[in-house]
Amino acid sequence: MRQSPANRILILIKTDGPQLAAAIGNALGISGEAARQQLSKMAEEGLVEPVTIAASGRGRPRQLWHLTTSGNRRFPDGHAELTANLLGTLVEQLGPAALDTVISARETETLKRYRQEISPAHDLAARVEALAGIRTREGYMADHWRQADGSFMLVENHCPICAAATACAGFCRSELETFRAVLGADIERSEHILLGARRCAYRITPR
């Protein structure tokens, strides 16, 4: 199904970060002026907002377009409010140990499922590619690439369980351990949505 210009812009900014209007126009195959008109309409709807940055030298200041909170809400949130409330009730009624049990059970199930899908991949590059595909299907808008030093990057531009992870950092710890186990590699989280980054990023190196 063909995406509307507004949806294409939302996806572009979500995936690649804040953008200049001219860059958005190039990506969409339209003029910079047409992109600015579309961005102005989206700003009126509260989906995007411009942030002015100083230009180097004597150039004019430029505007980078960001997603607002409302713009980010256009992407799946995994029933955020319900999830957060359920986790809060679970801890209140049964104690922190019950939540640890839930996280552990989820980790076991996820690891088993990921291994079944990734096991045909015989090298790290193929496993990273397979994991990125799984995570994209689950709503994380994942991307991956090989670095010049031979390591890999796995980037997740969206977190559909952000409310759960905010309520309990154990979900993030569990996912990191799952990645390490299923890839058989050393992994360091270099960017984290819960710490204010626009995405989660993982640097992967062979053991």
C-alpha cells in the first residue's frame, strides 16, 4: 500500500533522525519547498517541530525537523499504558520477585524462538542479519551494518515495549543477554532510548 507523504516523512525521521527539509525533499523525490509545506502542515498537527541550529561560518541558521511526542506515538507502543499498569499491579500485589520471574520466563521463551530462526545462519554476519529481521517484524524498526573494524552495528529505531522497559529496566537487561546468547558474540549497548537517545544501538564483536 502506498504511504502518504506525511507517513513517509514520519518514517524517515524516525529511522534516520532529525532532517533538513531539503534532505526530506530529496528522499521523497520532491522539492525542498514542497517538503517544507508538508512539514508545516504536520507541525500544525503537532507531529513534527523544527529546531534551529547555527550554521558554520557565515551561513544562515538551518532548521532540523524532529518528531514530537505525538509523532512518536504514531508508531506501535505495545499498549503502553495497559502494560505499565499491569506491571505496577504485579509488583504491588506479588512483590519484585514475581516480576523477575516473568522477565526470566520471557527471556527463556524469546531465546528459544530466536535460536530456532537464527540457527541456520552459520556466521556472525548472517546471524546479525537474521536477528535484525526478527526485531523488525516485532516492531523495533531494526537496521544493521558491518563496521570498518569488522564489528557489526544493530540499531533499533523504535521500542514497542518502551513503557514496560521504563517501568522495569530488567526488560532491557534481559534483551541484551538474549542478544549475546543468540549471536554468540560480545555486545555493548552504545545508545539507549530510556537514557534519552532517539534509538537503541548495539556494537557487536566476535568472541
